Amino acid sequence: MIAIRDMPRRLWHGTVDHLDPPLLIITLTIMGVGLATVFSATYDHDNRLVAQFINMGVALAVMWAMAQVPPQKLMRFAVPLYIIGVILLVLVFLFGIKVNGARRWLNIGITRIQPSEIMKIAMPLMLAWYFHKYEAALQLRHYVIALLLLVVPFGLVAKQPDLGTAILIGAAGFYVLFFAGLQWKIILGFAAAGGVAAPFLWNVLHDYQKRRILTLIDPTSDPLGSGYHIIQSTIAIGSGGSTGKGWLQGTQTHLEFIPEKHTDFIFAVYSEEWGLVGNTVLLVLYLLLVGRGMMIAANASTLFSRLLAGSITLSLFTYAFVNMGMVSGIMPVVGVPLPFMSYGGTALVILCLGLGILMSIQTHRMLVKK
């Protein structure tokens, strides 16, 4: 009888033991804000709100499932997942479906998949495993090999072309290299080389990528074309003022001036309705999320966990920084959603999968011998 009485308590603890409360609370808060903003942007399309509820439910289930997997078991999937991801990217290059000039999807019969999304997790997982394997004797050649492991998928994704996803994959890999001890003089050397090569790289950019850069410099050069997105989003942000116009009261939003208002440009909707005060609150929430992630990375028990946690955390920062930057007109427009805010399923699942890994690293750290 005692065992039967203890079953609900054991079941409850078995469900939440590997969830990190601070990380979960911050994430759910941002998701709640995002859900309210999606409703405001799409309340004339009720099915989108229901769909986003479902997306969040699936994403949270993935996060919970991943939190149960010990970090040492994750290492077993690093190499196979990376190899599968690269093979799929090659197949996309050879046989992928072309939509609006971009070849990003692969038809697998019952549906189509976007393999580049796999690399957002596979890349930091692979590099963290690689540096963990050679932890005792890291040399310059290990960093060179790691860089090659990063360049291959980055190049394949950029070739599709999908600059936004390529940036996220490249950033995730670079963060692992940085936390693994890549020297500053090498980083600055690469930055200087990139600056020198920039004029020559201009000729290899696609026409639409060139237009995005030129539009960033002067959006008014094509106000009804390539500059329209930036012009309308900055007008919406500015019209929010200090305290915003209030929930459901955004004129730029509801008069259909803001493009992609429930996905990539949802920050413009939020800014118009909640103003500078609301933006400050949202920034604080993201900073708390990143801060908690960096604490988990600092307290990790192994090099693999530390590198993986650091990369995932700063990748979340990159998502938010790039999205807010492009919507605010300080960065070129690329297809990067606002974490836990933008409508959509794939990116949300990948983000929550990353959070699940962070929770696993945090809650399993005492079980791993230092």
C-alpha cells in the first residue's frame, strides 16, 4: 500500500527531475509573450493560433525528452548525426526541390525535409565531441580540422542559398572553437582576412543578397521593393514610442503594412504594441535566458558538456540578435525567426531541443565524474 501511495510522487519527480526550473520559467514566459503577439498579428486567422499551440506542445515535449538523455549518451550521436546531415545536404545540392530560386528541401516520399535544420544541432554536437576526444593534447591542427568540419556544411547551406541558416550554423561552430581555446590572434587574423576579402566576395554573392546589403545602406532606394520590409518595420517600431499603442492596437500591424508580421517580423508587431518599455522587458528575458545558459556551461562536468552548452546558449543569443537587428534596420534581412516568439514549428522544435540539452547538462552534471 505504501508503494502504491508513493507512485504519484515518484511519477511526478521522474517527470520534472531533469527540468531546470529557471530555464523553464524564462522560456515559458517568452513563449507566452510570443503567443499573445502571434494572436494580435493573426487574430483574423484563428487556425494559426491553434497551430502555434500545437507547435509549442510538440516543442516542449521534445525539450522534456531531450532533458532525460544524459550528456555522455549524446556523444554517441555526434558523429552519425553529423555524417547524416552532410549527406542530406549533398543530396539537396544534387536532387533538392527548388522553390523561389532556392534549393533547400529534399523530398523523401511522404513529405519533404530541410536538412540544414539538422546541422544547427549536429554542428556543435560534432565539434564538442571532437574537442572532448582530443582534450588531453589539443594542437593547432585540431582547430584546422574542426574548421574544415564547419566549412563543409556551412558552404553547402550557403550554396542553396540560405544565408540566414548558414550564419546560424557557422556561429554555432565558431562558438565551440572559441570556448575550446582558439587564440584571439587567430580570430583577429581571420577577421582581418575577411575584411580584406570582402570586396572580392561581392562578385560571388547572389543578386538578391547584393540587393539586401544595398537596401540596408539606403532602404529608400527601392521603397516599394527590396526596401519595403525594413522601412515598414522601422516605422512600426518607432510608432510604438515609449509605452506602445497597446495590445491589438497596432495600426501598422492591422492595416497590413508589416510583411511577414507573424514570423520573421513579429518583433515589429511587439514593438509597436508595447514600445520601448516592452522591448526592455523582452531584452531582459533574453539576457536572463542567456545568463542561465552560460551558468550551466560554466558548471558543466566535462569539456564536451561545457562546449556544447556554451555553443547552444550563444546560438540562442545569435538568433535574437540577428532577428532584432534585421527588423530594426541595422542588419540585412535574412530568414531568422525570433526565438520562442515567431510563428512556426521547425525552428521552435530545434530551439527547444537545444534547451533540453542544456537541462540535461545541468541536471546530470552530478552523475558525471570529474
